[in-house]
Amino acid sequence: MRSESHQVNIYQEIDDKILAAVRSGKATFTDIWLTFDNTGMRVIDRRLQALRKRGLLAYDRKSGWKVVK
């Protein structure tokens, strides 16, 4: 069984890359997903939702993803 802190370390790299992609102007899921080499769509979607729930990202139907903090 993995510890919770180990899981945070695994996801931190993905989260940082997602935030960097959104900051660089990528607003759609597809644009964000294409910045990753071999990461599944479901993983990226879950991390986007986790970042949204933490208040770091917001989604608008017209403009897409944007960094809040």
C-alpha cells in the first residue's frame, strides 16, 4: 500500500505540467492533454478536476481552462 505522501509526489509533476500548460495559453482539454507524452486522458481529466476542486484552476464554457491562483 502506498502512502498518501507518495501519491502526492506522483501527481505533483503532472499538476505542475498542467498548470504550466494552462499558463502558456492552452485552454482546451485536448491542448493540455497533447503536452503529455504517454499519460492517459483519464489521468489528465482527474488531475484537472482535482486542481479545480483545490481552487487552482477554473473552467469556463466559453474560454476554457484558466489559472485562478
